[in-house]
Amino acid sequence: MIAVPRVLAALLSIAGAVAQQVPTMPNFDQSAAERFAELALKCVDLEYPNKISHSLTGDADVAPPRELTPIFFGCYDWHSAVHGHWLLVRLLRTFPQLPQAAKIRAVLAAHFTAERAAAEAKYLAGPGRAPFERPYGLAWLLQLLAELRGFDDGDARGWVSILAPLETTAAQRLREWLPKLSHPIRTGEHSQSAFAMGLIRDWAVLRGDTTMVALVDARARAFHLADPAWNLRFEPSGQDFLSPGLAEADLMRRVLPPAEFAEWLQRFLPELPRTGGAGWLLPAVVTDKSDGKLAHLDGLNLSRAWMLEGIASGLPDADPRRPAILAAAATHRGAGLAAVTGEHYEGGHWLGSFAVYLVSGRGLRP
């Protein structure tokens, strides 16, 4: 048996080595796009293994995933299937000459049919399913529609028409939920409110839904405007894929103008360095990439990278905190992208979506 101190020493050594190397930011080129496309294509039709969040009201509700939710049944769980489809649309839109373009279109055309969409809508409308995939999966569904709506393409316009009822349902569920949410949800996993609110707001801006923008802004201010100093030393938890503190700041940079955001950030993260490099925030280290929960930390490195980039983008150009923030973003970007190999399905079914969200700057250019 390996002694615990030796394990801890090994982890600290790895973390220190990563922190001292600020890698060159990889270009989001066609070669990278092809690799990420393959990760999604391998799982959007892969029904098993599958982890469903499914409320049963009777024997009739017992059915395989492909019958319960016939569009989003692959990639292990519903929300991963949703952002797997988002990844494919994002890549098709960004690199229309991808070698996999024809295959991507065929997969999307097979999935985005009126019959399948009606079955998805029926499932969402089932009794007891108001909390289903709220907020994470529903927010990603809106992102998928935002991507399709921004795609000047005949197929995409047809798919928007087919999926619009699902978009309406997701938006309405979130519109009803946010005013009733009495406190923010500060976890590092799917139930977190700040990350989802950022996705929802970006969709609302692109959709021209000023009512939703106003709702998100009002709730963000109510939840977070008066927040005192956040202690990043309590992050991460052992299975986080989102940072509660950085996600909150990444939300607030969308809501507040730069000067006000700069002042808010000083109150919220007062220990952000004004000099130095990336060492103030080290990438997380995954000890077992075959463990789906422990592998969440690879996703944390990716999401930290885009959140840090978002925070820097919300500050005035001359803000002295920007260099250290961007240095930490670069270190996390390098560590996170190096983990997107597809070697283990536990990470391969979803990390590609996080990688594409990061390298394509989706959160910066909604």
C-alpha cells in the first residue's frame, strides 16, 4: 500500500510542475476541430452506458433512453447529449469544410426530426418533471438553439423550426424558476446557478429576449452584488467541474459595466494579485481518469480557463489584475486541453464540449 504522505507529495509535485509551465495557447484550427468532432460523433448515438435522471409515475414510464428522449439519449446522460449536439453544430458552423461535415449533418438530420422533437417535448411535459435538468441541461439546450440560430445555413434554419418548442419549454421553465430561487446554488457541479445563468443570459442576448436578460441581471444582482470576500482556498471540492467563485465573477462581468465590475471584483476577490504570474491558482490534478466523478477536475481546469478569460475581458484594459488572471487562464487551458484525449469514456463523453467552448471563445463571443 502506498503511504498517504507519498501520494500527497506526488500530487503537489505534479501541480507545481504544471504551475511553472505557461503553455502556448493552442490554436483552434481544423485539426483540433476534427479531433473534437470525433469525440462527439462517437457518443451521440451511443446509448449505453447511460445514467438517466428519470422520475417514474408507473410501469409505462419504464423504457430505454432512446425511447424516453429520442434526440438526447447518447453520451451517457441527457445534458451531455445536449452539449454534444451543441459541439457538432459549433464545429459545423465554424469549420464548414471539416472532413466529418457530411457525417455531422447526417447525424443532426437524423436526430432533429419533428417526431423525435415531439417525443422529447412529451417527456419534458410529464408529471413531476419540472425540475428535470434544471438549470444545467436546460441552459445548454438554450445554447444549442443559440448556436443554430446564429448559423446562416438552410439545414440549421430547419432544425431551429423543429426544436423551437423545446427552446420555448426550457426558457419558460427557467423563467418561472429564477424568481422563486431564494438563494444562489453555490456548488461545483450541475446544480450551480451562476454558470447556468451565464449561459441563459448569452442565449437571451442572441435571441433578443430582453425580458430574460433583465430577469437574469436582476437575480444576479440580488444574489451576488453584495457578496463579500470569496475564499478560493476552499476550492475545489474533489469532484467539481465548475468553480463556484469564478463562475459568479464570470456571470457578474456580463451584468456589470467594466468600471463597476472592477470595483465589485475587488470586494469579491480581494486577494487577486496585481503582479506576478499564474502561481496564485494551480490547476487541479486528476488521480484516476477512469473514475467519472474524479475526472470532473479535468473539466474544472477547462471551465476555470474560460471563466478567467471572461473575468479579464470584463475589466478595463489597464486593470493591473489582468496579467495574473490571464496567466492563470493559460496554465489551466494547457492542463485542461491536455486531458481531452477520449482515452476514458468517463471524460471523453463530455470534455470535448468544454474544450470547444473554451478554444472557440464561446463565452466571450456569445
